[in-house]
Amino acid sequence: MDLFEKLRTAKGALGQYSEEAHGYYTFPKLRGELSAHMEFNGKKVLTWSLNNYLGLGNHPEIRKVDAEAAAEWGLAYPMGSRMMSGNTDQHEQLEAELSAFVKKEDTVLLNFGYQGILSTVDSLLNRKDVVVYDEQAHACIIDGLRMHLGKRFVYKHNDIEDCEKQLVRAQKLAEKTGGGILVITEGVFGMSGTVGKLKEIVQLKEKYEFRLLVDDAHGFGTMGSTGAGTGEFLEIQDQIDVYFSTFAKSMASIGAFVSSTKEVCDFLRYNMRSQIYAKSLPMPIVIGALKRLELLREQPEHREKLWTIVKALQGGLKERGFNIGNTQSPVSPVFLSATIGETSQLVVDLRENLHIFCSVVIYPVVPKDVIMLRLIPTAMHSLEDVETTLKAFEQVAHKLKNKLYAQEIYDIHA
Ligand SMILES: Cc1ncc(COP(=O)(O)O)c(C=O)c1O
């Protein structure tokens, strides 16, 4: 049989919609300057789908530093992996500044968050070790665990009783194998906005011996009194053994980092395969990240503005009876009950008639017959943007409730 035969018949959970969806629901093109108002499908839309939480992506000081660094260094330097020929003073300076900011002894830069955390997980574990992790952990954690040759136990999302149950099983097994235990959770869960129960997990350290790894992609820059993340927000940062975040959200760039003790970071430097066998971050990215970190630290007004928008948006949605789940972070989900057909009609209505662009999440990310519209407030939004959006949401919710949307998937190519 032709290897490719199955690509035609089993296209995957999302791939099955590719023909109808491509270019509109999936792979849409947002044009124009990064801002709350961009162009989509020839129309100006109010954009709620960019993780540019602090609005740094298009900040004039950052654009200037990015451009100057690109002019001075180009995108090639340094060549090679950090270990071979790709290390610089600036890479080390960024690591030192990140360590100081997240209050850890040491930091390792990662050329992409996804590969970086995957290799962090992979290199920290051997076949004797046991992992206990949240069922809603990001795909990069799951993929890191796919390489794990030992046992792993998953616990129900943010369910601390179940987490403890799995820890009991893990402890029994680890005693037999002679391995250790790693617990993995997100700081802020990127889909639902729920804050991980880090305080409760940390308390379990009194009863069980384990290390804690936190993926704080959505918490870094947004949570905590200085923006140092969910550990700072919950006042348990010192109990997080391995702290990870990406530059792809609040820092509005690319790349990532992992922070821990010097011992752990030195081990990771010499063992993370995705970093040892891949090119180091280009200089403009590193210099741009230094500038972003400076603004993140020294201009709290961006975080304050973000939270003004978050409170207005989430408060307004709740007042109007929308189900926004348990978010305690800027991530703002709106759960609605609808079929795939109705969802597509609603999204087209939002985008084409009401000029609101947000992401839509369907099964298998959320249960069947539930849809989630995911809004990401940022410091670039205004209170007027929030009002416009709340009115638009009232309209689409009314139509959905009164079955005014057709059941067929809206064919955007027709
Ligand atoms: C929770 C979480 N972890 C890790 C990543 C991966 O980071 P990166 O985009 O730097 O590969 C993402 C997405 O960006 C994420 O949302």
C-alpha cells in the first residue's frame, strides 16, 4: 500500500476540516502593524488573538533596538550551537538577567520553547524516573514525555486530590525502580486561563519527594507583582525546581528559557539534545530580548494597562452571563454550546459583520458540542475596544440561543 494513502483517508482531528477551513478559520492572515486593529480578509478587525500581552511587539523602543541589532549583526551570527561555536557575551548576559528576574541561580536560553521544554523533560529523566503531570499540559510537555522510557501518571486537570493519588502510585513505583519523581504543570493554562494549583502541589512536597517543573509560558510577564510569573503571584517561586517560559508571549519574540539551580542548568546545557544539535539564537533576537526584559522590568505600566483591559473584558462578559470558566489570568475563554456548523457561522458573523477577530477552539481541544472562543486581552486594547466586543458577543450569543445560525459549515470558498 502507498504510504501516503492514509493521508487521504485519515487526515487528523483538525486536518479533516482543512479544505473548508484553510485560510480562514485556520492559517488566517492578519495584515498590518501588530496592534489591536489589524486587517483580515480585506476588512479592519478588532484583534483578540495575539499573545502580545504587554504590547511590546510593536513598541517603538523595541522596534528600534530590533532594527539596529539586525543592521549591526545580521541574522547569521553566531553560527552553530551554543556548545560548538554559537556562544556570546550577550547570550550569557541575557541568561544572567533572566535568572535575577525570576529569582533562580541560573538560566539556559532555548532556541524555541517547544523543543526546549521537550528536551528539558527528556534530559531530566531516565527510565527509572516517574512523572506525574496535569492532563491539560501543553503539547510540548506531552511530546517530551513521549520520549520517556519510564512510567508516567496523569492527573485530572488541576485536581489536587488526584495529583496526590498519582503521587502515591509514583512513589511506590519509584521506590521499586530507585528513580525519582518529576511533577509537571503549567503556571497559567494557556487555553483556559486557569492558574495551576502550584501552592497545593508545593505543599505535597512535605509528604512526597519530588521535583516540580512549571511551564509558565502565559504567566511570565503577566502574573505577579513584578511580572516574574505565576510562582511570584502565588509566592512559591522558590519551590519551583525548574521554571520555564517562552519569549513568544509577553516578550513578543521567539526563543525561550529554563531557570533553575546552577547544577541543573549546567546539566541541561550539556544534555539537551534540541539545543546541542541546533543553532543558537541569532544576535538580534538576544539583544531584542534584553530590551524587552528591560521594559518588562522597568515599565510596569504595560502590565497595569493589560490588567485594566482584562478586568473590564472578563467582568463585562460575566455580567452579561457568559461562561468564562475559572480564568484568573489574562487568557479569557468564552464557552458556548454549539455544533461545528453553527460555530463556523458564528465566527464568520463575528469577523465579517461585527469585525471581531478571535480564535475559536473546537473538539478535541474542548469537549464535543462545546466551543470555546478564546480572547487574549493586551495592553494595546482600549476600554472602547472592550465595549465594542461585549456588544458583539451579546449579539452572537442571542443568535446562537435562538437557533438563528445555520447548521452547515459556512463555506468561505463558495
Ligand atoms: C504553555 C506553552 N508552553 C510552551 C509553548 C511553546 O513555546 P514556543 O512558542 O516558544 O515554542 C507554548 C506556545 O508558544 C505554550 O503555550
